[in-house]
Amino acid sequence: METLSSNPLLLTTHTFDTSDLSTSSGYTIPAAALFPSEHHKGDVCLQIVLSELTFSTKGSRLFDILVNGKVWARRVDVYELGGGRQKPIVLQRCVAVGKEGLRVGFAAVREEASV
């Protein structure tokens, strides 16, 4: 099973949608980029590293993380989870990827879902 962290170019070479950061943003990674075989499906361990850089109180920025359209983590408060400002957190889970690829989205609950 390949992890996204084993290929750091995956997230930088695929689309990051910033059309409306106040409501949502995200990455789309084609299945062919994750699975070089002809089947283009399987499991990956998705690892998301976040740090609150702007706000100095818990609850100031909240967002949901969606994977392939389903809520993966609800009302994420990076400041609270990390124990303060500029303290990184790592969220990790293995997910199934179909032939349509992997879509990781961030939907704002409070303030921008800025990543």
C-alpha cells in the first residue's frame, strides 16, 4: 500500500481548488497517479498534517474534512487538537480509492477552511 507521504509530489502536482475558500477547498488526485497498475483502485493511507497559523483561541476556525464526498473528520479545530498556535497535528486513516481517484476536501464551519 502506497502512502501519500511516500510520494510528496502527489499533492503538489494535482489540482488544489481555491474557487471559494470561505466555504470549501480541496485536492483531486487521479487514481492513475496513486496506482500505476491498470486497475487504478485500492487503499491508501491518507495523512494530513495541519497547523493553526492565524488564530490564538480554540474554536476560532472549524472545518470538516471530506474524503471522496464523505465526512472523514467533523468540526476540526487545529488549535485545540494541537494545544496551541503553530503546533502541528497529524490526522491519518486508510481509505479506499476507486477508479475516480481521491478527492480530499475541506468545508468551512467557522472562518475559512484554510490549508
